[in-house]
Amino acid sequence: HAVDVFVAVLRALARDARALAGLRLAAVGGETAAALRARLLEPDLIGDGGGALLAQAIVDAHGSGPLLYPQGAEGRPELTAALLQVA
């Protein structure tokens, strides 16, 4: 659902995928990755085992710059917690 809300907000702001130029997209799990792909947004990183694995993929990618990962309001805190541990 997070991807649906994100895309709806983009549309409400009269924006499209071009507004994401320069951002890397990440997905926690295959369902979120599929939802992004269904909207022609290819995730750069996917944590197929949950937030902790996505955090490790982010660290391993050594990327810089902004990273967007759609997450629901009730999303589990593993990704944030794991990233805070390596920061």
C-alpha cells in the first residue's frame, strides 16, 4: 500500500517519475518491488528477507545520495534500526 500512497501523492502534486531523478529506490520485499515495477519504477535495491537485509544491501552498495524506500505507517522498524547501527 505504501507504493500506492506514494504514487498518489506524486500525482496530487502534479508530478511523475521524473521527480525522482537522482534518487535510488529501495524495496523491502518482493511485493513492494513488484508494486514499484507495476508503475514502471525499477528498484535499485531489494531486501527480500526484510528490513535488516535491505539495510545490509544499502551498506554493501556503498552508494551515496538520497534513497527512497516506500514504507507504510505501521511498517516494522528493522530497516531503520539496522541502518542506525552501522551509522
